[in-house]
Amino acid sequence: MSSHGVWRHCKKDGAIINVEISSHSLTFIGKQAVVVSAYDVTKRIQTEGALRQAEEKYRSIFENASEGIFQTTPTGQYLSANPALARIYGYESPAELIANVTDIEYQLYVDRHRRAEFVDLIQQHNAVSGFESQVYCKDGSTIWISENARTVRNVHGELLCYEGTVENITERKRTEAAQARFTAILEATTDFVGIADSQGKPLYLNQAGRNMLGLDAQQDISQLSVFHCHPNWVNKVFLNEVVPTLLSHGVWNGEMALLNRNKEEIPVSQVVVAKSSTSGELDFVATIARDITERKRLEAQLSYLANHDSLTGLFNRRYFQAQLEYYLELAQRDRHCGALILIDIDDFKDINDTFGHKAGDDLLRNLATLLQEQVENKDILARLGGDEFAILIPQTSMSQVHLIQQKILNALENHVVIANGQPVRVTASLGATLFPEHGVVADELLAYADLAMYKSKELGSNCFSFYTPDPHWQAQIQSRNFWKNQIREALEQDLFVLYCQPILDLQSNSTSCYEVLIRMLGKDGEVICPNTFLPIAENCGLIFHIDRWVVRQAIHLIASHAKVGNDLRLEVNISGKSLSDSELLPMIQRELATTGVNPASLILEITETAAIADFSQARKFINTLKQMGCQFAIDDFGIGYSSFSQLKHLPVDYLKIDGSFIKNLAKDTLDRHLVKAIVEVARGLSISTIAEFVANSETIQLLHQLGIDYAQGYHIGLPIPVTELFHWNNTYNCSSQVSQWNLSCTKIPKHLYTSTFLLQSKD
């Protein structure tokens, strides 16, 4: 008989211990005896309790861990798995996972070679850390995991299993992929992209940014500062303007400049975005900057072109007028005297006709340089157009102006220009006026100086005159101011009207196109002829506005006819001064694009005199129009009869032979020879000819004989308001002695036309 148990005993010192007692009976020397053994098992029981607690704790961790925990055999079967691992792979329980995944290499890994790599690494190092793979879930979807594992070996070093943890890193991988795509975009862009902390230390800089700053691709940017990447003036703007704006609005945009390694400024258009902490302090800033060096260069070039004459490089009329108005205000405020001097080259047209227009252009450039040498830096020298120059002297006196004018005349008198290898002496006529003594209105002062200049021309070459108010001059000025105001009022109140005169195709006996003619309506509705107001408009600079208005109206007229199926072609006269109008060509291009009008339906024309006076500008203007698709005509051709040598250099489509050769064609043999010569030259250059001032059928017959292509005049048709174009009969009856139109008007030359035409088409 035996017994065994553990009892709690109290020691002599009062301590409680656990005692394991066992007993068993035996016969000893023939007698029954009991052997009792007692052991203090207090520490063993405590150790066993600790082990049980540790196991329970481990089991709790194992069961409740957010990471997957596993043990697998070296050959790829699960020995154990926690619930988190089952959830990661999409299984209901660890038991289901262990039962279904019996070959990890083939069933779990998307790329089964990853299992082999895992095994190689863990066998070499007895552990792997952060081993990332793409694996299958129960439903066939894929996720990314990161494994940390180690080998488990027995006391003899023999491999028993692998154990470790698994983390689902799918979201992290997606974020990394998105970041990689974003980084690729940032690295591919040609814009500067950078991120800096609140202290201005760069955290990121893309390749374009490195290129702008002149940094190598691998160069460490941690020691840089954003303040090293900008010039000092930008750093001040950044601290005083950008940072406060970022703190209040979170974003700033504007134009700045970067500073490259060579200390060169790079203008940029920049956007800066700030990320602030919860306390409102600046955390970091991100910026995108685009190199606008080329844009700035073009802006500077456009600004220069807008304010400078393309031939001489001097200031142009537009800039000069603005400066004159500015200094007039200044003179009134500060009560000081200034002066305006106009300079007109004497007989410049003769120089052009004799030596050619290239020589004329060279002469103007040469004179521009000479004039610059005669004026001070504070003075403003400009070419107003053609052979006319102007000097604005902000502060001076009459005696000083006398000295300056004499200095200019002396310089011209002693100056010799070589034209086509021949020495040429040039003289000029000068006119001057003072401000505010003679006036404080820019246009008035220009008119006064112009009158003084023409007075110099009457006195002879190389003279100067001061404007001196007298009744005769005053009357001229008042008349000019009156018409200038009338013109402005007509522009503002739409008091200009257009008339059209037909141009006959002599081959088909049908109307080819119409010439557009401008008239002004007076206060009482009377029609005012153009020669009354156009010279003044040219003189005071309003001709630009008139020409733009006429061309715009013509384009819209063509467009309105096109909408109802009428193929209308119009000829539009423009002033020679408009050749230098920087806004005219863009306006034409814009209106053609907006209306969809066929550019070939628009024919622009200038007079022969205007084309020859500024030949290089005329050729540039015509070439630009031709590139748009428009056509071009030279009006009043033959007056100078010196332009044949230049005609081949002007890409025009039509020559309008001046009416002075046509009106007496039937009676004047010389006129017929001259017209025949013009026709032959034009035909050789593939230029069509138009005869003006055709007044009778006899002239029509002669035009046929001479080979003229088109005819225009009162025998063909008088000008009528464009509003009646829809009612016109566009066919010319060659058997008729008069036009197809019923007319009630006085037959006067079109350039003197003043009455209102009342026209109705014949049924």
C-alpha cells in the first residue's frame, strides 16, 4: 500500500512551504513497516506556475497578434499558424489554412522561385528579415507580404523547422508604387520641383531643378539652403512677402529668379505651397518653378519692337508721343521749359529714286547715328516715320534749342554719305516749339513744330524755324484741331461710312471685286470727302485707327456676304503710315481667323509713293500679308515712273495704273505708250493691271487692245454705300454705254467725292 501527495506545511520560522510526501508499506525483518519520504517542492511548483503563465501569455500573443505567426517544415508545410495569418491569407481559421496549404512553394507564392530564395537566405544566415513577396489568397487574389523568420534547430544542430512572422504590406506597396510613379513624373518634368523644411534645407530636388542650379545628379543637397539658390533680392521678397502669404493662405505664386552655380540669375514663374503643423508653424514648403528665360527674352524683344523703329533702332512715334505727354505734365507741375524739334530730310524721295531704296534705308540708319551723336542722353530721339525725325528735350531754353538746331545743321552740312559708291550730301529742315510756352497738348505741339518745319522748307534747304504764333498759323492750327476732334468723334460715335466702287474684269465682263472708299458723316448728316480729313489723320496719328476700322469693317462685310452665298472680294486702301502700325497685321490675322473669311477675298493697297518712300517696310508688310493668304495692290502706279526697278522686289498681285494716264488715253498717244509699257512690265512679273478713271466706252476698247486686265471708273459704276451691296447687279453689259446702275449724283473724281450717292439696282 502506497500514497502520494503535496501538502502545505508551516516551518518553524513560520514560512509556508510545499512538501511532496510519498509513502509505501513494506515488510522488514518479518515486520510490517511504512517508509515515508518528504521533499520541499516549493521552487518546483513556483517554476511550473511561471511556465504555465508564460505559456498562457505566449498563447495569448500567438492567438491575438496582428501579425501572422507561423511554423513550417523545411519542405513547406505548415506546422502551426495563428488566426492573424489565416486572416491575412483569407482563411476562416488556422486549421483551414494548415489543411489547405500543403505546399507553400506552389500554392502560396505567385513567383514560386521566391520560396527557393527564401530557403537559400535562411539556410545561409539562419534568419531573414523583411523578405517581400507577392502571394495568393484563398480567393485567388494576390497581396504583398513581408516575412521575418529564423531557423529552429535541436541540441545537435539539426534543422527542425522555420518560424516567423508575416505582415500584409499591400497598401504600403501601392503607396510606394504611387510614389514611384509620382517621382518618375517629377524627374521627367522640365520644371524645377523641390521640397525644403522650415529652415530652408532641401529635402528633395528633381533632375530639372539640379540642371537649373548646375548641380550634378548625385550631388548631396543636404548642405544647401534655399537662400543659396536665389539672388539676394529674391530672398528679401521671400521673407517679406512669400512666407507671410504662405502662413496665411498656404500658397503663393508669382515671378522669381533662381541663382545657378555660376551666379547667373534664371527668371522663373514659381508656385510655392506650404504645409503647416497643427500649431500653425511652417512645417515644409514645396515649389514648382518654370524657366521663363525665353519668354522674358521675347517680352523684352516685343517691348523693344513696340517702342523702337525697326530700321534705325531709334524710338518710334508711339513711344515718343507717350514720353511727350509725360514730360508735358512734368513741365506744368515743375514749371520748367522743354522743347520739341522736328527734322525732315530734304528731297529724300529723290535720293530713293536715284540710288534705290536700299541706299535710302542705309542713309536713314546713317543719319540716325549722326543725330544720336548730337543729342544728350536725357534727350529723346525718335523716327516718326519715313524721313521724319523728332527730338524731345525735357529741360532747355530757347537759346539752347537754337544751339542744338545749329549743331545738327552743321553736322549735316559736314556729313557725306556714300550711296552706291557715290558721295551724297544731305540737308534737312527743322522746326521747333517750346512747352509749356506754346502749349501743353502733345498733338498741338507736334502740329506747331510741323508748321515750323514746313516754314523752314519754304526758306530753303538746311534751315530751322521756331514756331511763332500768328493769325495765319493759328488758323491752320485751329482748322487742324477742329478736324482732329471731328475724326476722334467719328471714331468714337461710328460716324464713318463705307462706299464701294466696282472693278470690272475685262475678260469676263463681270464685276471682279469692289474698292472700299471711306466717307465721314458731319453733324448734319452731310457726307465729308476723305481728302478733307485723311491728311490731318495721317499727321496726328489717327490714321492708324481709321485704317484698322476700315479693314475690320471690310472683313466683316465679306463674312456677311459669305453667309448668304455671295463671294465678295474687296480692295481696301491703307495709308503708307500704317505700314509701321504694329497692331494692324495682328488685327487682320485675328479678324480673318474669327470670321473664317477666305484671306484671298481681301486685297489691301497702298499708293506707289507710299511703297517707294519706305520700301523695306512696305516689302516686309506685303510679305506678311501674302503669307496670311491676302492679296496686295499698288495704287496710283506710274506717277513717279521711277519705280520699275523696285517693282520686281514687291510681291504684289495688282497694279492700279494712275488715272492721269487713263482719262486722256483716247487722245494722248504718249499716255498709250506709257500704259503699254506698264502692262508689259507687269505681265512679265505676273502682275495683273487695273485701269482707273475709265470714263467712256472708247477707253474700254483701248484697254482691251493694250491688254489691261481690269477697269474701274464712272463708266463702270459710281461708288455706292456698302449697305446696297446685296441689291447690286454685278454684271457689266459691254454693249451698254453706261453702267448697270441707276445713279443720281454729280460725276466728280472719287478723291473729291462729297455728295451722298443714292443708288438702286436696275431690275
